[in-house]
Amino acid sequence: MKKILFKIFAVIIVFTGVVSCSDYLDVNTDPDNPLEATITDLMPVAQASTAFAISQDLNRIGSDVVQYFVGRYDAWSVSPSDPANTWRFTLYAGALKDLETIIEQATKSGDYHFVGVAKLLKAYCFSHMVDIWDKIPYKEASRDEFPSPNFDDGSVIYDDLFKLIDEAIGDLAKENSKFSLAEVDYIYNGSLASWIRMGNTLKLKMFLQLRHVDANGAKAGIEQLITAENNAPGTVLITSASQDFNFYYGKSTAPENRNPGFQADYVTKGEAYINTFFHTFMTNNNDPRIPYYFYLQSGDFEGRVEGDPAATGNDRNARTVQGIYPCGGKYDDDSAKPVSGSSAGGDGEFRMLTSFMNLFMQAEAALTINATVSSDARTLLENAIRRSFAEVNALSVIDIDAADIDTYVNARLATYDATTTNEEKLKLVIEERWISQFGNGLESYSDLRRTGYPNLPDPVQTNDIFPNRFPYPVEELTSNPNAPKQLENSVKVFWMK
């Protein structure tokens, strides 16, 4: 799958050229060079844009807030300009616009498998957007007839997204018309069963997100999904790594399609430090994933403390960088050499919804809203940790020793067993999820705001307030007369307690 990622970027380049020349010599139509992109042109572009939107700037902000890194957004400093390009270009004028076009065109042509996938990607994008902005343009978004779209309440959008996911799953069950989804689906290679599992796992995540504002509804929705999975194992939820909803970055440099984390740490260099608290937390627990997560250019850990005005790390050729997991960088073999873009492949996957996330979510649901899930919370925690280790091993030529995995898991379970309340057990579950989700800071950002865990130290110094939301881009507020006023970053999104 990674080998064909190059084609996505080629399609993006060609499609950009088509759009920019759409008004040039349009008196005749050349059938070999259509001015309107087809659904087969748009699908890989929309998939790439969706992954880029979540895995780049938004992910970087979330990763700094949950203290994976200390970078541009150090000490909670998130300004309206930070998510502006993602909001305007990658999402509304990019992925979401293309997805709306696919839905419209494919509905007319009867290519319902394209409709279903586009609706699921749309739901995935908007669910994250609600989680970080709450009230956003939705019903009128990315539609030419609404140049100044109204903003819809986050709770209303969530309600509609559940319906949209169900519609999408229904579309995937219909007969398709003429276009082959497999040829342009670079996430699941046209596997309808995989897309159905992705949609249901997204619903599971959204139900859990609602547990503070609708505990009964969240419990009922989660239990319905678990019952369906129990009745037809392996068909409803993502339950194995082979079913994960991932975006597969490649190794190409022309065009550049390597993992954004690899580009930042190995190619550009010097963009961020590994957060000292994150590294120390793993070190204190004797976590055997450390040499897979971090590469020590100097031979010693060189990170930075959140909000410390004086960086504790050294220069770009000495600071610790991401390892083979998650960005496709170097495994730390004690070689202690400065890294570059040629040090490793950079083809780390961006994990959007995975089997280990599913297990962590079920454990949280069992502990917080007493949901009847697939097993007890302790077993779910153990299996989730082991799945995380398996995903690290899948990226490396040197597997983590099985005995080291057992030692770590048993130690964490002993800590779990020593707790006396569900709140203490939840804390450990989310800590382990936080470690496992390294590379996807946006998911951990939602976990932190929903649960309060992990317990992160306050920045040493900050003039800002903890961001319960991201600010709206200034251009949206000034150019759209239907936009609301800017809100303080401290204002909570609708599902936060």
C-alpha cells in the first residue's frame, strides 16, 4: 500500500493543474483532458487531504498540549493563526469540498460505494472539528450556494454525524455502478467490510465522547455496537491491526510524501523537542518501547520541559528525535549520530482509528458508565497494551523481546490491581492509551479533556490558559458575517464536563 502513495501526490499535482486551468480555452471540451475531475480523480485526493488535515498542524497542536513535544505551541500558546490554513484550505476548500463533490456525483451515477466512503471520511473530519472548535459551519459548508455558511452547534452536528455514518454503511451495502473503488482507495484497497468497521468504530469513539452529557445514550450506543460485534465477530468493529484505519505515508522525496513527523525531525530538523515529562514517564515505568519511540542523537536524552523559557536540549544535531515509531525514523541502537533525511525511510503510518484504541475505549466505558463491553476492564487494558507493542514490532526489524513485554504488562497490571477505585483504574487506562497513541496527539488531546488524564505538570512558565478548544481563524470571523464572536480558549466544547 505504501508503494502506491506516490500516485496520490501525482494525482494531487495533476488535479491542481486541472483546477487552475479550468477557465482557459473552455470553448471546446477535450475528452482526453476533462475540466471536471471525476470521482476516481477525487477519491485519493480527498483521502490524502483528510489525513494531512488531521496529521499535520492540528496534530502538532494537540501533541504539544498533551506533552509529547515542546514546540511552536509550547505552554498552551495556541493563536487564531495556527489552525487557519488547515481550516480554510486543507479542510473546507480541500477535503470537505472534494468529499461533497464525490457524494453529489457518485449519487447521480449510482456509484454508492464511493458515496459511502466519502460520507465516512466526511464524518471523521467533522467529528474532529467539533471536538476542537465545537460550533462550526456544517450543513452549509463547502457548498457554492452558501459563500457565508452559518455555524451549527456541535451537539447538533454530532447527532447528524451518527445518521451520516449509518447512511454511509447503507450505501456500502448497495450495488455499485461502473467505477472501481479498489483502484483509487489507498486506505482500504476497496474493502467494504473494512470501511464498515471503520464507521462503527468512529461511532464508538463519538458515543464515548458524549458520556458526560448523555451517559445513558452513550452507554446504549456502545452496548449496541458491542452486541452486534459479539453476534458477528470481526465484522462490526476494528479488532485487529490489519483492519486499522491508517494513512500510509511513503518514502518518496519527489514529491515529498514521508511522515510529517519524520520531515520535522529528520529533514527540516529543530522544529520541536521531545517533552521531558513524556520521556521520564516512560523511563520510570521501564517501558521497553523507549528505543523505538526515541532516537538519541547525542547518546543522551536531550529534551525540554514544558514552558521552560531556557531550552534544556542542545542544538538540532543533538536533541532527541522521534524513533522508528511512529514516524518511520531510526531505532535507537546506541549509534548516537546526527540524523538526516537519509537516515531512515520516513514511511511511518498515521494511526487514525485502531484496534488498540477500540480496546482502550471499551475499558473506559466499562469503568465510567458501567457499559457492558466485550470483557472486563482489566483484560481489555492488558490486550490493548499488547496490541500497542505488536504495532511497534510491526515497524521494526528488531522485535521487542517477549519477556520484556510480559514484564512490563505484568507490572502495569499489578499497579491496576493495587488501585481501589474506578477513577484510579481509569487514570492508568488513559496513561497507557496516551503512551500508545504517540504520533496522534489529537486523539490524546480529546482524551485529556474528557477524562482529565494523564496528570500533566503545568508549564514552568506561561501567559496563556489551557486550551479547551482551538480559536477560530481571524479571516473566517472577519469575512463571514454569519460567524460567531471569537471565544476564549478556556471555553469548553459541548461534551466536556
